[in-house]
Amino acid sequence: MACSDSRLEPISRHDVILAFGDSLTEGVGTDKATAYPAVLEELTGQGVINAGISGETTTEGLERFEQTLIDYQASLVILLEGGNDILRNLPASQTKDNLARMIKIAHQHDAQVLLVAVPQKKLFSDAAPFYLELAEEYQVPLEKSLLADLLRSPKYKSDPIHLNTAGYRKLAEGLYQRLIDEGAIDR
């Protein structure tokens, strides 16, 4: 759960949600029409932009983040990135710093952030600890266990690190409920 004081402001029907991240946002293991951003758009009735790039690290994401945010004038960012950093054993401090910079950029552009934690590279692992640290430091809601729980369940996976169509639907449904719970969407 997120900190009790990190609720999101309601977004209007015309506001854009930017789903930013790597292959888990792009939808590797399914097609674009059933990737989580497309399903979330269907559930919310909001415009949801799929800004996922397979194989991207947080360093690469940081390079394109601000321009992507400006291009789409997003009012809410779902930030699900860091998996490739973890898989490549990049320093956690570097990943945390890159994600922190993305959160700061979003805030500078008056965009809210829902941070989605990626599990550590261990069997049956939970979120990498720096996600909780970021959520506390920047007072952003954190979806801490949804992705880890889905990745632990073979019926929701297309391969060892990606979800399948059912898994992406569950991810979208969980994020939709979280956006309702945090006050961003009133449905």
C-alpha cells in the first residue's frame, strides 16, 4: 500500500494517462490491443498512451521521458520501469536515481505519478526496496506487489519475465482499481 497521504488528485475525462516503461508496458507476450495500457484505456474510458519500449533501461527511459511527457501532455504517469536494470545487474542506486529524476520531471510538468514496483531478481521475490524508498521520498503512490504476484503465477506468464494476455488484463484491472482507490478516477 502507498502512504496514506499520497492520494492522487482526480483527473478529468479528457486528461491523458501516460503508461511509461519497458517491455511490460509495451506488452511483450501479447499484442498492442491486449497490452495493459490498451486494457486500462478500455476500463477507464481515458486516453492511455502506451510509451513502452522493450529492452529499455531507466537510463534510456530518462533520456526520452520529458519529451514524451510534453508530447502527450499527460496529467498522470504510470511509471513501470527498472526491470531491465535489475535483469542486467545495474547498480540499484543508478536505477533509483533515474526513476527519481523521472518523478521530479513529471512533477515539474504538473503530472501525477503512480509508481509500479518491479520484483528483485530472486525466486518468489518482492519489489526491489528502492521503489518503496522512492514512494516515501516523493510522496507518490506505489503499487508494490501486483506485478510480483502476477509474475509468480505461471498462468499469467508468456515466458519467465513477461505476462501473457490474461496477465496484462489482470495488471490493468489492478492498476484501474488502484487509480480508483487513490482518487484519480471516480467510477
